[in-house]
Amino acid sequence: MEALEAIAISPLPNILGIGGVIFLFLALIGSVGGKVIISIPPDRQKAFAMTGIALLVVGALLYVLPFLIPPKPPIPTPTPQTPIAPTATPTHTLAPVTPTPTPTSTPTLTNTASPTSTSTKMPTATYTPTPTIAPALPPFFEDDFDGDTIDSSLWYTETADLSVQDGYLYIPPVVNESQDFADLRIEAKLDRQFSVIEFSAAVLHSEKHGYLSILTSCYEGPSANSLEVSLGYDNDIWGGWGIVDPETGLYQENDEWKQPLELGQVYNVRLVQDGDVVRAYVDDVEMPQPYPCTSMGKWLVVRGGTFPGGFVEGYFDYVRLWAPTSTPSPTPSPTPLPTTITAADGAAMILIPAGPFMLGSESDDSEEDEQPVHEVTLDDYYIDQYEVTNERFAAFVTDTGHVTDAEQRGESYVLDPSLEDNGQMVEGAYWKHPVGPTSNVDGLGNHPVVHVSWNDAVAYCEWRGDRLPTEAEWEKAARGDDGRTYPWGNTFYGNRLNYCDSNCRFDYADSTWDDGFANTAPVGSYPDGAGPFGVLDMAGNVGEWVADWYAEDYYAISPSENPPGPSSGDERVHRGGGWPNGDNHVRATFRNSGWLHGADNYLGFRCARTP
């Protein structure tokens, strides 16, 4: 339109008009009264006439056309209006939030045009909360955006494009030019949970899913999900929540409610914790569908966001949070677990209380598979005070008819210096005949059962309703939470356990100590060798199967809470050392392993239980 007006007032229409008159004049005077004034052939006279008429018409149109098209209305200049009146004058002191230093990230939204509105906001309504749902106490967190900059004592992170202008947090007119969702935001990490969120905001312009929103975490049992109210998304006020699917790990959004939004309108939104749900109010009107949420969390985001190509402009007037006003009922203290119980087979079991301890060793005597030392936390559990005896195992066999792996195989490994290589497979050796078919366990009913495989040990513990201890459980019961080398302490005493002492017939025997036995000893023979929880024979007598598969590097990758051991392997772990071992192999952290079907005359076990 402006171009046409410029042509109309230029000399061009006049020039075209004069040219048209000249051509018509030439056509007319080519012959007057039969006398030739200028010699112009008839066909040329006709061409001159047509050209003259055309020039006159074009010149006339260029002159009058601007006056025939309606003019474009002028761009209105917004008239500044009075900002939103404050709802109340705070009379309390804000609880400061210690900021967590976080590098400011580069915003993914970029300014692409001059703002469509000035920093003076144009609210079209003011708001005073209805007393029926207004909390009686002052908020513990409040920002009215009345300073010159974003308050860094409240918001631990912010994007550079956001600013505080005239008492509002201003979301500038920006376009998302990325290929994904993007936003401008401020975030707060708080020192407590809250029961009420209230904020006031207005969307001045929104395109392609541009919106303003407030977002917090919502705790459902042990997991935290999200809870959000958005203004401007498809010109709606929208409430929804998100949850991580525990099976797929994917984030799912759930639309809960929505209502139409008017651009420029100030909306005041309140989220109120009500039992196991959060109710939403928009200008004191309750939205139809509450959020499933047991408690709102300690994280708050205020943002303006868009999807690809989206555009948003608006502002927030204030954000306020209230802590729960009701005093929660005290949680009843759980009934303390008994320190000792009796298993179904009559065995005494000792409580190992929940808590952390240091697993592994990096001493000069330690092996690589005992490293690195790391803290592990275990839940409460019970473990047998003594190793399972021949007498108790015999009762199990009588009751179930169980046939051990050694019996099925017809032979088992016997460690004895009289045999070739100090030990070999012996036909007919099993738990009733520990060194061969001519031997027996008469008089050894209170000695630990041997020639039992890992499979046999599992079968026994399950028979009485229990299980094998994990490797971590075994080690904590043996050394406690003070990192002992041996169950009784850090100094070795050969009279506090049954090991390869002066009675031992192997050439590596330690002749400086006499423990009283050449092979197995009755369980509980060394009360001075008890561990910190009162468990006996955790060093020496017989090695003990535990539940875990063996992996040399497991300590480097094991979880810090209730480690279950590797998911697979070739051998199972056994711990504690036995009567044929020296002092290094009876340390509480020493690890050993064997074939799960294997059995010999120095391996036994004990059981454990989860309360």
C-alpha cells in the first residue's frame, strides 16, 4: 500500500498521460480535411491511437488506485496500566534457601524479534484469595519479583534471558528454533516439603504450544514424579502429571484437566495437598480431577517453554509456598526384633542389626579379590550362632530322605597328609563316613557336618525355612562394623579357633599354638573367639558355604546396599577357613570358592534368615 501511494504522488502518472496525448495527437493529425499535414501511413496512425489510449489508461489507474484501496489501520500503541495490586503485605521473614552452585546453562530459546509488548505489563484483572482456601499461616517461601534481578538466595539456577521488570518475572517474546522442547526457567531446591503452591501469571502471546508453567516433584511411595500446571498450551490452562513407568523406564504424561485461557488475563493458581491427592484451584474454582500425589517435593520450577517453532510471551507476578500446617501423627516405633531366636531345627540364631560396615581388606596380607574396601549397608538379618552339626544334618536326612551330591557321585575329596598330594578323591567318603567307608561320625554329633556341597547346604536351610547367608552378611557377622581382621580383633591368637596348629599333621602347621584338635572340633569350643555379635567359629573349624557366586572383581562393582553377589559364575563362595588352614586363610575377609557340587572334609555351612 505504501508503495502505491509513493507512485501516485510521483511524476510517473503525468508522464504516461502526456505520452498518451501525444500519440493520440499524431494519430489524429496524420490527415486533416483530406490534406496531408504529416505523412503517416494508416496502419501507423491506428497503432499510435492504441498506444495513446493505453498510456492514458495506465497513468489514470496509477493515479487513482491508492484512493480506491482501504487504508491499513494504524498499529495501536499499548497504554500502560496499573500493575496488579498486591494481595497482602508480607509480615514474615522468608526462610532463606541455600543455593547450590550450578553453572548457568546456555539458553536454547533465542530472541528473534523485537518484543511485542513493553516491560510495563498489561494485567486485565486483580485478585484477592478467597479466605476459605487461603492458608492461615504465612508462606515459608515467597518471591513477588519486586527487585531489580532474580533473587539468587531463593533460586539456585536461572536462564539469562529471564529478567525482573516492574515487579514481574518477565518471559520475553522468544521463539524456539531448536528441533526439540526448550524453555527459560528458574529453579529452587528447598529445605522442606510443602502442602500449598500459589502463583499468579498471564500469557500475553502464545503460538505452537508456547506456555508458562510451574512444575514440582510429587512423591508416590519411594519414587518422585512430576506435577505441573501450564498456561497457554493450545490456549488452555492445563493440569497434568508425569510418572516413570517402573517396567520400561519411560516417562509418561497424563492429562488431568484443562479449561480455556484468555490471552492477557491474569490467572491465580493454587495447588493444595489433600491427603493422597493434590487439588488444583484456578481463581478459586476447583478443577475437576485431583493429582495422585502423596506429598509435593522439595523442588520447584517456574518456566516459559515451547515446542519446535513455538512462541511465548508473558509474566509471573508471584510464587508462594506453604509448609504443611497440620502436625503429622507420630509413626509408631516398630517392635524391636529379639536379639536371639530359635530355628525350626533347634539352632540358635543371632540378630545382626541393620547398618553399614566396611567390606574387604587392603592390608599387606590381603588378596586382590578382597579389594577395594568399600562401605556396604545391610538390613537386619539373623545368622546361626554355630555351624550346622552332624546331629542336625542327620535329622534333615531322616525327615526328607535327602541324598547328598557326594553320595550320588560315590566319592568325595578327603584332605589328609597320609594320602597322595595331601588329599585325593576317596570312594565311599561322604558326611557319614568323613575319611572313607571305614570311618563314621559316632561321637561327633556336635561337630560340624562336612562333605556337603553348596546344593546340600541350600537344601538344608530351605528345609527349615531359612537360607544361606550372602557373602556380605557372613563377613559383617564375622568382623562387625569396626573392620576387624579376626572375629575377636586384629591380633591373631591360635587358641581362639581350630586351625592348622601343633596338632595339625601338615608340614606347614603352626607349632607355636595348640588349639586341642587335629581335625574338626565341637561347635562353640572357642568362646573367646566369638565375633562382635556373639557368633562363634567364624574363623577356622570348617569353611562355610555362602549364597554368592564367586567373581574376583565383584568388590569393585558390587552395590552399596545388600549386595546379592554376581548373577552367575562357575563357582560358589565359601568363607572362614577351616582346621587345615593357616592364620592368613582364617582372616574374616579372606575369600575362597568351590564347585557347587563339590564336597570335602573341611567344608560345612550355617544358615541365615531375613526377619
